[in-house]
Amino acid sequence: MQSAKPGTVNKNLLLLHCTVIIWGFTGTLGKLISIPAVGLVWYRVFIAAVSLFLYFIFTKRNLKVTRASFFKLIFNGALVGAHWILFFASIKLSTVAVTLVCLSSITLFTAIFEPLINKKQISRLEILAGVLIITGIILIFKFESHYTKGIIAGLLSAVFASLFAIINSRLVRTHQAPVIAFYELSGAFFWITIYLFVTKGYTREIVPNTADIGYLFLLGTICTSMAYVAGVYVMRELSAFRVALITNLEPVYGILIAFVFFGDLNKMTPGFWAGALVILSTILLYPVTQKQLARRKDRRATKA
């Protein structure tokens, strides 16, 4: 990845924070929608893919990719679908809070997987940052141990999220973000459709009611197609780990949004402020520490 100008990086960071705020609504929508997790994600990716296809038609932008790229994007869509299914399954098996705690482990998984996939040395700093993020979010929420199935689903969701984010950080170097989003979301819809067919999942349970339709539309358009494109776009300048690091502000933003709109003071506990401080400190200090370590390394190399 080429070094970017500070102004460009700052714009991408702002865009990523806005995207994470939008993602903060997905957990609540997932809880409000009555249909099972697989059906929920099936509708979500279908609505998102259709909205992106309409975007390409109206803007007359080129949607063509090579055969090799097509298969890469479609197969990566399977990881996207698996992540979201497990995410919403975790919410339905436990709570939004427990799921977000588990999802915070994406930072740690990315710190481990990214160097292995990109054949780089594992960064101790990134591992430390991942552990601190998990510590911070655990401080925010009381971890309920009796939600074992939900916890397992949440952790597996974080694994898949980490993998497709790392792959996207490479794909975005040669493809436009909307193109990546369209084919991956279409791929997710394709694989989930096959899964529902094999498991005979086309039952009345996945038929949405009137309220579900409205929530699914919001989830599929604003929280998926728009946010997904933005999330992929910023990877042109930001590493997969940096994106994962900032994504962990999702639960913090979620509680702040609830406070602004509903004035729920009960959620603003001392544990919240302590956890938020740990998360924010880690996110703000990580790039500073990274630069300092890089300078020390350069000095040592110069002296040698």
C-alpha cells in the first residue's frame, strides 16, 4: 500500500467513523426484525445488491471485471454472508451487548491473520492493541457467561469479518469499492440462497411482516450498501488492522446514539466511561506509537 498524504488519511478516517456510526444501528435493527438470522441476512444482501445495481445503471459506471476477479469476489461474498449470519445469530442467541463484546475480537484476529496472509511479521503492538480493545469493551458491558452459543457465534463472526476485511484490503488496490461491494453482496446472496435450498429453509419463518420490511430496507440500503462501499473505499489508504481498530468504536457510538435520542442515563455507567477511555486511548495512541517505533527502527538502521 502506497503512503498517502495526511489530508487524504484524515478524510478516510472521518469517513470510516461515519460508517461505524451507521453500523452502530445494525445490532438494534437485527433485534427488531423478527425473522431468523439466515433469512434476515438473505433479504439484507438482496436489497443491498439491487440498490447497488441500480446505482450502476443510473450513473452508467462500468461493472465489468475479469473472470478471475469475479470468482474471487463471489467467494469472498461467502465470508461476508457467514459473518453477518453469525453476527445476527449471536444477537438472537444472546444480546446486542454480548455480541459486540465478541465482535471486538476482530482486532486481535486481524493482528494475527493479516501478517500471515500478507506474509509479514506479526506486530506485537497490534496484538497489544487488540487485547486492550477487548478489555475496554468488556468494561463497558457485563459479560453474561450463560450465553455460550451466542458467544461462540459472535467470536466466529469476528473471524470471518477479519478474513474478508484483509482480502478486501488487497482487492481494493485494483477494483473500485462499489464494484467490490456489488459482487461480494451478490455472492453472499447466491451462497445463502443455495444454503436455504439445501436445508429447506424456505418456510413461513423467513416471511417478513410489515414492520420487518421497513427495517430490512434501512438495513439493506443505508446500513449495508452505502456503509459497505464506504468501508471498502477507506482501505485504499488504511490497513485492515487500522479499520478493524476503529470499528471497535461501534458499541461506544451505539450507546451514545441511544443517549442522544432517548436520554437513557442508565446506560452511561462508570464501566462505560472506563471502557470508552481504554478504547479511545488505544485508537488515538496506536498511530502515534507506531510512528515512534518506525522512527527508532530507522535510526537503528541508519546507525548500523
